[in-house]
Amino acid sequence: MNKTELVKKILAAHKIAVVSHKKPDGDAVSSLMALVLSLHKLNKEIIAYTKIDISSQFPFLPGVLFTKDKLDARNIDLVILLDHNVLVRGEFQEELSKRKLPMIIIDHHPLTVNPDGLLYYIDEKAAATTEILFEIIGLLGVKIDKQIATCLLTGLVTDTNSFQNQNTTLKTLKLASDLLNNGANLSKIINSTYKEKPLSDWKLMGRALKNLKYIKKYNMAYAFISNRDLEELNIDKEKASGISNYLILSLKEAKIVLTLIEEEAGVIKGSLRTRDASINLNKVAEIFGGGGHRGASGFVVSGKISHQTGEIKY
Ligand SMILES: [Mn+2]
């Protein structure tokens, strides 16, 4: 669907639910919040549920989301799926697939299959879902205030790794400057998301660096964290991300970085990153049943990581 149709659909709905993907990241959470704040201004009834504790992970964002286990889908005219494009990646997947509610995807991940047959508005070139929302919120006739600007900028900062990834475009930077102009606080976002890392994060990074290997033939480095590592460090497995982001920016030899984390015994999560624009990691992740962007993709496979050898069996 085009943006005019999208805006029409949103304006026609009275009660709207917004949903993000499982384990929502900065872009997902701030997309939800930006839409909630904007649609409130249009006097829409809007519900946004997420299962994570926003206030501890994103203390600088306005607290307009609820942490809930169940989605109350009564009388909903429209469901907007943000930052993901298939129901299986989303929160409340079961409730949503049971009910036949009108749903629209707003996302920047390339849509290769549309198994749920949903309507969608996707811009693969956008650095973040919030980059798309900036335009849509403007077309809805909502003025971007300081709170909305902070949310939108958070999505840009987190999905570009502070404007360091190759998905950062001229448009992204222009948009960021508009958002600063609207009162967003960049240094607060960067400090809270990147600089102030707890001791446990550094210990996890230490473990990943200890297990770092380099395959010269492919200009590729990989690090792994076994389930035993996670247990020994007594660390929240949700925290075990961001390692690939760090390595791809810091490791000179590597064109591709892969981090493998055995989140549960027998379940390995892989995240791929590259700085080389000619490499399409989305295609690599698809081989393992995952997906994502050209420069940043991920997958989940069942398997075990052997501690002695670093060998991966899947
Ligand atoms: Mn995103």
C-alpha cells in the first residue's frame, strides 16, 4: 500500500493497537511510543503493549507503554505491526493470528514472503522504522513535539549504532537534525544506550573476545558465548546482544562478523554484521531460516556449542 492509503486507514480507525516484535529493541520500543503519543493527539484510542520493562531499559523515553502478558483485542479497528513483517516475529502472535483483525505492517526489513497475507508499508532503504514513522506522523497532521522527537531519534540512533552503520544515509542525518531541532536530546539517548554499560555486559564482552576466532579465507571473525558462559556469568540472556555491533566497528581485519550465542541449551542465536555494502547478509541469514537487512541479519538454529573446540554442531 502507498503512504496515502496508509494514512487514510489510520485516520479512519478509532481504536488502534500497536505491536512490536519479540524482544523489542530501541527502534521497536521507540516506534511504539512515537505512534502512541502521535495518535493520542488525534484523540484515537490506542493500546500498545509490550512484555519488557521499558523503564529500566529505556529510562529516558516517555513512559507511555504498558507491560502486559495478554493483548485485549476487544473492539479493535486496526492493528499496526511495527519493526517486523511476519506475525511469528511479533509479540502477541498467538492472540493476533487467532482473531481476524485488520492489520498493517510498517517496517524497514525487506519482505521476502508475506505468509500472513497482511497489508504492508515497507521502506527497505529506511535506517529505522522511526525514519518511516517521521513522515507518516507528519502526513497524519501531528506536530512532532519534544517527546515524539526523542522517540524517533532513539530508533535512528539504536538501529544505526549511533550513525556508524552503513545504513546511515543523508536522509537519516537530515532527519536526525530535524529531530534535534524539535527538541530531541541526542547526548542523553547515546549515553543511556551505549556508554553506561553495567559490569555484567563487559564481562560478557570479555567472554566473547576470549572466544573470538578469525577465518582469513572469508575475512570473517566469529565469537561465541555458550550456555555454560551465560550460566557462569549469571547473566540475563536478553543482554547477550550488541557484541556483533561492537566487533564489526572495531575489528580491522573482519569484513563480516558473526556472533553465536547459545541462549538456551540447544538453541543458538546468530547475529551477522558487515561493513561491506556489496555483501548481502540477509541472504546468508535466510539459509538458516532467519532474515534481516543487507548489513545486519540474524537467525536461530538448534544446536550446541562445544567449549573445548568452539565447534558448532547444528
Ligand atoms: Mn528496526
